[in-house]
Amino acid sequence: MSASDLESRVVAAARRARDHAIAPYSHFKVGAALLLPDGQIITGCNVENASYGLTMCAERVALYKALSEGHRQFSLVAVVADTADPTPPCGPCRQLLWEYCGDVPVVLANLDAIKARHQMRELLPYPFDGRLLGE
């Protein structure tokens, strides 16, 4: 399978995950998908809560799901929202994606097309990580 076909599969999985989003307050549904080195795809959607602070972003849902299943290496992240412009991960998601996924490609898409491609280092150019803790 070509890199383009694989990327398309991951974006399609993120689009499907978006359908499961629980967003009764913002109505802003997001889907995310993580590609594992073996080709497996782990997905997540945003889950809102009335107290907003307990809301969980799609990227973190996918990441926590993958980590809780023992996965520790990731090849690609895709994020899908119903917006004309690309919707990048929020700050906390960028931090966690950097810490657990490293400098992976990040594909941003809407319901119709891929809108942008970045490396994680472009989205979080000065990350806080273990290097700063003396590890």
C-alpha cells in the first residue's frame, strides 16, 4: 500500500470516528486517528461535558486508548473537523502528542479533503519534555 493510500485510510478512520463525537454544547465534532507502525489504526472522538473542563479532545481520546492498549510507537496522526480551514490539535493535545508520538506527521482534514500536513515539531516548536527534566 502506498503512503498516500495509507494516509487516506487514516483520514477516513478519523472521519468515521468523528461521527461518534459527543458534542451537545459546542456542536463541534472532531475525530482523530493514530497510525501504528504495523498498519493498525486507533481512533478517538471528542467527548464533551457540561463542566467543559472535563471535556476530552479526540486526539487525547485516541492517544489514551492506544497507550492503554500497550501501544508506544506511532507513525501518523490525523485530525478531522467540519471546517473550511485546517483544525490543528489544541495546546494540551500537542504536548501529549509530542511526548508520546514524537515528531510524527500530522494530517489535518475536513469532511471532504486533506487541508494541511505538518510535522509535530512545526505545531509545537519548543516542547516541554523529558530533556528539560534532566532525563
